[in-house]
Amino acid sequence: MDFKGANIVSIGQFQREDIERVFAVADQMEPYALRQKVTRVLEGAILGNMFFEPSTRTRVSFGCAFNLLGGEVRETTGFESSAIAKGESLYDTARVLSGYSDVICMRHPEAGSVGEFAAASRVPVINGGDGPNEHPSQALLDLYTIKKELAAKQRSIDGLRIAMIGDLKHGRTVHSLCKLLMLFSNVQLTMVSPPELAMPEGIVDQLRAAGHAVVVSDDLAASLGDQDIAYATRIQEERFSSQEEADLYRGRFRLNQAVYTQFCKPNTVIMHPLPRDSRESANELDNDLNQNPNLAIFRQADNGVLVRMALFALVLDVADQVDKHARPVNWYHRRG
Amino acid sequence: MDFKGANIVSIGQFQREDIERVFAVADQMEPYALRQKVTRVLEGAILGNMFFEPSTRTRVSFGCAFNLLGGEVRETTGFESSAIAKGESLYDTARVLSGYSDVICMRHPEAGSVGEFAAASRVPVINGGDGPNEHPSQALLDLYTIKKELAAKQRSIDGLRIAMIGDLKHGRTVHSLCKLLMLFSNVQLTMVSPPELAMPEGIVDQLRAAGHAVVVSDDLAASLGDQDIAYATRIQEERFSSQEEADLYRGRFRLNQAVYTQFCKPNTVIMHPLPRDSRESANELDNDLNQNPNLAIFRQADNGVLVRMALFALVLDVADQVDKHARPVNWYHRRG
Amino acid sequence: MDFKGANIVSIGQFQREDIERVFAVADQMEPYALRQKVTRVLEGAILGNMFFEPSTRTRVSFGCAFNLLGGEVRETTGFESSAIAKGESLYDTARVLSGYSDVICMRHPEAGSVGEFAAASRVPVINGGDGPNEHPSQALLDLYTIKKELAAKQRSIDGLRIAMIGDLKHGRTVHSLCKLLMLFSNVQLTMVSPPELAMPEGIVDQLRAAGHAVVVSDDLAASLGDQDIAYATRIQEERFSSQEEADLYRGRFRLNQAVYTQFCKPNTVIMHPLPRDSRESANELDNDLNQNPNLAIFRQADNGVLVRMALFALVLDVADQVDKHARPVNWYHRRG
């Protein structure tokens, strides 16, 4: 795909070579995210960080990514806007807001809204999550994390063994990750969930049609034995018709250090899209895993900044210039 | 008026020469807003963008305008502040907040609040809307749009023919626009509204006293025939005592492509302060006008950035320096 | 203390020499806050300004302080975050958010929360207020104000005579100020409150054990006679079990120009942590004091920016570099 000036709305836009391009640029961004250098390549550019549904971490991650490239961020959080409440169309909102900035990141509670917005926008739009539909930068950062974690073991995504665990029916992130994995070779997936929350058949069929092996299971212990990645997810309470229904499933698959030691092969990498539910009633990933060096969940969050920097750099066509605008860092950066 | 260090609270402060000065500086800002150049003239300056009443577009427009001049923006949205809830006076709020920034843009739900705040502020204050009272940058951007749209036809504001349509009783923007138009010559205004929502007589009288022709009508079709500008407005639902009362008037004057073709002279420019209500029940300006090149509503929004850049540049006395701090643009700016 | 990379969570961390170091750096910041110069020493650095409890003035003050050093600010206001609502632990929030920025300022409604967050954070954390517990930058700015006000009279903090007035039981700021004053010599404190809202005995005992003189009184007039500083506080309504209970105490100790003239010695400096409650029912500090040159409450707010700039400069270890990155100011800065 031609990234220059493109909207990034769906992971369906990405071919394998596009993903590899994003990851190569993300790698290039690491010294800036680690504050080994500063770049000012986007000095004077403005990101419209339009979060019509709240999401602190995604919003701040996009905003920091843009700041790290030297740009400014204007933003909105939640439906403060009386405009939409006053009956304004997404078309109008897009025409107006896109006159203010150089690129827009948008989150909105309705599926399809970001695509509709992007079609009317005069500047590139990056989907920061449109309800139950897509969240492409999350899928990319998940896959980028898998790539980096495997690379440390001289492995590649081709041939990956991954268990996806939890609410696979509603989990937007695992759906998107499956679609990205289809672009690679010989992935072996184990889908671990209660039958009622199983991965949609359409996705399983697509994976198999693309030549990947898919095992469906509701037995966590039996599924962990030979995985490179154990990808746990949260019960998407807000997608159930009632709290009671959601509670039926919370806490069904709990991964903790004892389970890990007993059932996982050494160095199985643990991932989760975050936030993890640390309340006793859920406890998908126990805090006793926090000292486990294979717990990659915070490296995932860090990788999100790199992937978002890469998307901005590609869409605004500055990937080749980032290093030309580099400067030394003046301040002490503690990274404890 | 001496702009340097001034508060911009009311359009009553402006003489014709002041307006022309603002517009000249706004013209000068266009290459920056179009990202043909970047300027850093306000690098290190801080805008306090204090929106005690939410308004995404106005807030973001002011913020982007300041960023485009190189400055930083700190802001607040809504009555998050517990201070006012704790009984703090506007005087105290102004004394404190004005110690933080170089200029303040303030929106507040109460008429007169911004003037009271400005009187106590130690730095210049620009009124971003004080309830039903004033919103001077909106009036200026409306008039600036009229100037630019007419200039494309080798016309000037003097001699303008304009129809104002809709809720002319509560519409803050049309009241302010009338007051600005009084400063020009020989304007012909047609006020189209239900009688209950007519333009206040005081304003009509002032216009006539200043030598302008005013026709009052409740017949849209008959009023569109020979206008340069058709300025539509929204029913200000929040100003009515009940939704039911507001609903009586919603949708009374609908402008769409068929009406435009049948009744308007060619190239009549369509304006609206936005947001327009695109719900079926209102539909003041139909979406089928979106491809009509005379629909100027999004150019209005774009012009708002230029006018706000101009106000900041004048108040902070950097209009003459903007170009000295210009740099090339590093990134690809798509303006679709 | 070694400021480089440190968390600033409690005023208990500070020794006298640390306070003097903060104040020396704060003094150095004044030309930047007054816009006599601009510095860009933190250009490229990011502050995560995480306000999980709203506080416009503290949030904006921290944000402006960081901008004045050249850095960028990403922020959150209130519990917009669904993450904590979804059961995320403070540990996880801290691990994630600290991956985005170079330093975090955090406010949170629960006592101890900021310390817990700081322990998990990978970058330095400054406590912006953790509920009823601590607000160290407020205590520092109060003491810095006392130092500056006394210095104008060739006096030092040692030997200070101060009356603290109002709700001394719940007032976080006066508790913290007392703890800082313990580090100095021979302070004479008069604690003026209704008996039910008296300064906690533990603090009084500590002050006396440290060699300071403490008088406890509920008679305002009799207490004002020979003070250098009269420090008034607000009834902390939100700490009472009911509004009715709070109302019993509101307005008990009102300081106005008549009281000042009759009972205070000339040039007694009036302080208040702000916001002051200007409603008739409370009116702790009457507006008729606004023209009294000894009313230092807005100088306090201004000093807050200096102290916060100093904390950032020390924690990020750039105090020595600030002046090296100085530039002239391009714009007109009115400070009325």
C-alpha cells in the first residue's frame, strides 16, 4: 500500500510487505522512544487526537508518539462536543476538524464511524478504535511484539505457535490479530475459551483456508504445553447484555505463576491487550506473574508507541527524514 | 484600536479599520494554515484555552491557531474545576489563571462572564463565547468569509445583499454579524424567520439608522432571489423553554439543492455558523448541497483558524515577525 | 536528597538543604516565568500530567511549568479512563503510563495512591495531591512565598511568626506547611480554629518537640496582633460527613480590611492556599482586601509555577542547563 497520505482504518488494508514496512520504521523509532535521541521532524505539525469515546492509554500513547516526532497535539476526550448532540453529521464533523490538523486519530463508539469520518476527512485518519469493529494499531503492536519477542530467540512469525485465551467471541484484538497472522505461514493457533465465547467460525475457517492449523479447546491447562505465545484477554463485559451474564465467564481462565510453571514450556511469552482485570473476581493474569521475565504485557504497551510513531511517519511521509532532524537529549531520563 | 495587549471581548470594540487590519493579518496567515510554511514566532508562549462550557470545534480551532504560530496550549474543558464550585469568584480565577499563560481564550456559559474575567486578568483575554452574549471571533470569521467569497467575484462588502435565515431571535452569530455589517456601506439585508423568531427590533433599527436596507420576511422562497449570501442558522434549542417549543420551529426553513436551483441566483454563497442539524427533523441545509461549490460552510471553519491566528498575532504584537520565523514544512500535508 | 530521577511524593523527603536547593532553582526560573527569556532545555521531553481527580489550577500550573522549560504535556482529567473502572491495578496503570513520558505528575483521590503508583513507575513521579494525604508542591510554594515575602523585609524563615486560621483539622496544606517549618528555627505559630477543627495534636507536639512555640486559640482578633503571616484556609467541606456539619463552621473566621486594619500589625502578609470561598456564607478573605498590597495569595499562585519548574529541573537534572538554552522572547507579554 502507498502509506503517504493514506487513512489507516482497517487491518484489512495491510499486506505482509506493508506490515514489514511498519515494523522496520518502528524499529527505527526505538532510540527516540528510549530518549537516546530527540527528533523534531514534525515540528509545526498538528495531530487532532479525537477521542469521542474515552481511552486514556490509547489516547496518550498516540499523543506521545506524535510529540516524540516533534509535533503538537490537540485533542478531545468523550462526547464533550455538543455538536454531535446537536445533530451534526460525521461528514460535517470530519470536514471541519480536518481543516485544523495534519492528521487525525479518532476513536468513536460506533462500528464503521471512523471509516465514514475518514472518507470525509481532508487529512489522513488513523482509527484509534471504532467500537466493536477495529483497532488496527493494537493489532499491529501485538504482532510487532510477537515479532520482537520471537526475534530474541532467533525465531520468526512464520511457524508461530500461539494460544489465545478468554473471550474470543467479543475480543476485537484477537480477531484482528488472527487476520494479520493469516498473512504469515504455518501458524498454529489454539483457541481457548468457554464454548459460548468461542472465536467466530468465520475467522477459524479463514485461518484454515489460509493453511494454518487451528485447535479449539476449553481446557486451559491442556492447551499451554507447547506454545510460543499465550495471549490472554479480558471478558468484554460491556459487550454482554447484562453484568450477570458477563460474570458467568469472568475468572474462568486464570493464568498465574503456578499454572505457568506447571503447564507452560519454558519461556512461553505472556501477552494481554490490557487493561487486565486484577480484581479477585476476574484475575485473568495474576500479579504473581509480574516478576516473570516472559510477561510481555508492558513491552506491548511500549511497542504501541513505536508502532504509532511508525504510522505517523509513514502517513506523513517523513520516515526517511526522522534521523536528519535528530538532536541530543538534554535531560536525565530514568527508565527504572 | 490598539491591539497590542488588548482584550477581545466584544465586536463593539471594532471599527472598520480594525476589522480591515484583522483581515489583512488573516490573509498573511494563510500559507501557514495551508502548511506551505511553518512559523515558530510564538515558540515558548502559552495559550490558556479555558473552556468552562464545552465546544470542541471552537476550542480546537483556537488551539490549532496558537500551535500554528509555534505556541503551546494548556486547556480546560467544562466545569471540571472544583474551584468555581467551591465558591471561587471569577476575579480570583482570572488572577490565578492569568499568571500561567501569555494569553487566554475563554468560553463560559454566562453572559458577561468573559468581560468580568478579562477585567481581572493580567494577560489579554479573547472571548470564545459567553453564553447568549458574544462570540466575536465567530462574527469576524463570518465577515471574513463574506469578504473572501465576494472578493473572488471582484466585489466588496459595501453593497452586499444578504439573507439571514432561521432563528434570528436567539442566534448570537447573526446579531453580531449585523453589528459588524453596520460599519460598512449600503448593505441590503433580508431577515427570514417565523415572526416569533424575528431579528430583535433594536438591531433592525440600528441597521436602518446606519443607512442599510432591511426587509423582514417569513417567506424563504421569495427572499432568495437576488442575494449574494444566504446565511442559514440553527434553531437554538437550548435557548427555548422546552424542547416542544423548539420543535415547533425546527425544519421551517430548509435549504436544499432543489430550492437553491429554483430560487437562488447563480453563485449565491451559502453560509452557516455550524454545527448544522442534519437530522431529518431539522435539516436546515440539506446534505445534497455538499457538492455545490457555493456551499461555503467548511471554508468558514477554515477561515476561523486564520482569523484566530490574526487575533493572537495582533494581541501579542507579532504580526510583523511571523514571516521572519518561517521554515519549510518537512512532512506531506494532504488536503483532500 | 539526590533529586536526579527521584520521586517527589511527600514533604517528609525534604531536609532543610533540599528545600533551599529547590528555592534557589525556583529563583533561577523567575525570568522565564516573567517572559523575560525563553528556555527550550526540555524540548522533546514529555510530562504525563495525570489528574485522576480534577484540579484545574494545579494541573494547569504543572503543565505551564513544563511548557516553560520547553517540554510537551500529555494529560488526563478525571476518571475518564475506563481502565481503572475495568479493574486495572495502580501497578499496571503506572507500568503502562510511565512508558510514555519522561516524568509524571499525578493527582488521585485516594491517600497513598501516588506513592503506590510511584513505586511501580519507570519514570519520576511528582505527587500533585493524593486525596487528604499530601500535596508537596503546595507546601513548597507556600514556604517559598513566605521566604520571598520575608526577604523583602530582610527577614528569614527562622524566627517567623505565623497565624494559621480556619479548618486546621482537615487542611492538608497547613499540616504540610507545619512539617516543613519544623526544619527551621524558632518559629512561633498561632493556631486559630474552632476547637472541633483544631490542628491535630500530633503536629502540635512535633512542632514543640522541634523547639517551636505553638499557641492554640479560637479568637481571631486576639491572635492577629503580632504576626508576619496570616495564613487563612478554607473549610474543607468535602471532608465533612454532611454539608450541614460543614456549614456550622463556614464563615467563623472572616478576615477583611476592617479586621486587618484594626488587629494586624502593618504589613502582615495574608496567604491562602486558594480557592478562597467568596460566597457570602463563607467569605474567609473578603474581596475588600484585594487592593491590600500585603495580600499575597496571587503571588502564591505565581510562585507555584516557579517551584514546579524547579522540581522538574531538579528531577530531570537540567537545572544547570536551563540558561544555556535561553532565547529572547518574540512577543509582547502584558502582565497587568
